[in-house]
Amino acid sequence: MKAADALREGFRGQVVVPGDAGYDAARAVWNGAIDRRPEVIARCTGTADVLRAVTVAREHGLLTAVRGGGHNIAGLAVCDGGMVIDLSAMRGVRVDPQRRIARAQPGTTWGGFDHETQAFRLATPGGLMSSTGIAGFTLGGGFGWLSRAYGLACDNLLEADVVTAEGRVVTASAATHPDLFWGLRGGGGNFGVVTTFTYRLHRIGPAVLCGGLFFPAEHLAATVRAVRDLMADAPDELFASCVFGRAPAAPFLPTEWHGRPIVRVGVCWAGRADRGREVVAPLRALPHLVADAVQTRPYTVWQQMLDPGWGPGAHNYWKSEYLSVLDDAAIDTVAAYFATATSPLSDVKLAFLGGAIARVGAEDTAYTHRAAPYLLNINSRWESGEPDPHVAWTRGFWNAMRPHSSGGVYVNFLGQEGPGRVLEAYGRAKYERLTALKDRWDPENFFRVNQNIPPSV
């Protein structure tokens, strides 16, 4: 406990160690499949605490994980035997409506962020769920319902305050430390602890045209083809995703459909509702529609609608891939594997990208694969029992879809899949550039509990 004793000197937050009443709760993360036991958890209240935690961890040679929202599928917010720098209590958000910017601390979730910005009818592209933390999401790129209109979260990052591995605080932006700023926008937590994110905001809300269209699973192929064809020429204001899973017990669905396999087409229109209704009309007119829940509703409500089925505690295993092809063969493969899902809690998500995401220069940020039109995420989820059947189903599904891949993976959906997959997330050229950046900012690889880009030596 020498590190914990040293940490308490000059530390304002809470220091949690094994045996403390709150230890198990403090080490738990969203993915219930992750069960790790750190030596000390440093629950920070501000930048001074982060500086102290980094100093102590470095001096005591502790493996160090950094926790924001704790939502990462790989469980990279916690480690065995080391220190967790826990930022989850740092949730302040300050909005400047005149300049249309917001400064937010790294423990903030998108629900908390949207609550503050929507008071001024402003928003920035956030996650598909309100419970996702802003920090890891933004550092890995970050796409959501507003991304075809306004880009990724990292594209709207204006500057970041960073605690470095050597215990300095620097501000990274296009004007100061632009190399670090480039790497933070997609390169994950490899280069330091971000203690403040400053975002560009856009005029959104308070109500947007959004919602779900629900179709029987036996019509999956026809439904996906219709969405694909519409999105090929859709205005940037429209974002769409397909989710293949079990129907929720929601009031807008007939009770006889609750729990049955279903296709949910989620849409969000970042513009005038009357124009949005015209654009999505072909989807609403498709045959075999079970329920139409598309309407104008508060943006904050829409951001929370997927939360109930994806709370913390369940076991999760994911495989993800960008797709360049969504032809009949690819769609039929999705339909065939979805029909054999091993858990009623599992689902498959297919996001339609493009728009503003693809218009940012390929080399402008560390985020890669901007030209990929589709992103597939295979989400196994189960409450208890052996993981093997679920893992095998997920891997088999993913392998069957690889022929349709654009050759990459979204780093925020990446599990513990090894350095080869990290390389796929960035491509060789960007990976080498990120390695050079690591050499400069973290040559000893202090920040390595992440989708790690090790230094060259």
C-alpha cells in the first residue's frame, strides 16, 4: 500500500484500495465480463489530482489505466495490480452560447453534456447512447446521430488540456502542439490524460425528427436494401442505422411483437422536420411495417432511447468491421447469422456513414477509414453462463463478413484483439506516424492500458 499512502499526500479526491467498502463498485466497469483488481483507485476531483496520480504511479512503477465513463468494451478503464486514474467524478460542463463552444471534463457522459448544451439549443455529435462517456469516445473518433451532418466528435474538438506522462499540463489545439492535437483525434488514450475537452457546438433542437421503424426479421434483407439505396443519395442531415435484435417491450410496439426478432431502422434528421419527413417517407412506406415511432421529440430524449437495453453489468463480447460492400451476399450473410444468435440479449448494428465524416481530409486526424460507407458491429451479450457459444457465434459471423470489409476496424469498438487489429484500425502509414508521436510524448509507454501504439524502442 505504499503507493496509496504516497497518493494521499496532496490528493483531494478519494483513494480506494482492496478491502474498502466501495472497492468492488469502484473497480466495476460497464462490461460485466471484465473482472480486474487494481492495487489503488485514484478518484480524481480535478487536474491537480490527475497530476498527483500520474506522478505517484510513475514513481512506484505501477501499471496505469485511465477511466472516463468506463463504457469501453475491452474494459480498458481498469487493470490488475496497478492504479486506476478514475476521472468519473469530473463531470463539469460549461457552455458559451455566444461562441458556440462547450468545455467539458472527462467524466462527463453524453447525457450530462447534452443536458447542458440543449439548454441553449446546441449540440455536438455524441454517442448513440447517453450513458457513453465523452472522453474515450472522442479520443477514438466518435460517431453518432449528428455525424453525417457535422462530422465525428473528434472533428468538433477544438482543444484539449492534457496531463502528459512526464507530469506536465499542455493544451493541444491547431495552434499549440498541433502534432499532439492530431493524435488525440482518433489515437485514443496513448498520449496522456485529457482533463478538459473543448467542443464546437451546432444549432440543434430542442426537438428533432427521429425514431425507429420496425420490421419483421424475415424481411431483413429487403429492409436493409431499401435503407442502403436511400442512404446512397440521402442528404447529410439524415443519419440511419439498422439494429437486428429482439423487440423491446415498448408501448409503441404491439404486445405480440415483444421479445420477437425484429429489424429496427433508427433515423435522425438534423434539419427542418418538414423536409426530413419527405426524405424518410420511402422508408415509412415500406411493406410489412410493424410500428412507426418516427416523430419530433426532444434531442435529449432520443439520445436516451437505447439506454435501457444496454445498461452495465451484463457480459459482452464484440467484433466490428468497416464494410465497403453491402450487396445481396453481404446482406444475406447478416440475415443468416442473426437468425442463429446464441443469446436473446445480443444484437447486430449496421451504421450508414458518409456525409461530413467522409469530407474531412484523410490525413487531417488520426481517425482512419473515413471513406468506409458502412460500419458493422456484432454485439454478443449474455447475463451468465459460459462465454464460449457467444464468442464462437460472434467470431464466425465476423469471419463470414470479412470478404465485404474495407480493411479496417473502428478503434472504439475494438476488444482485446492484439496489435495486428490495432494496426488495422489505423493503417500502416498512420500507425507509423502515431508511433513517432508516441516516441515524443510517451517514450516509456506509461499509457499502455489502451489500444496501444507502443513507442519504437
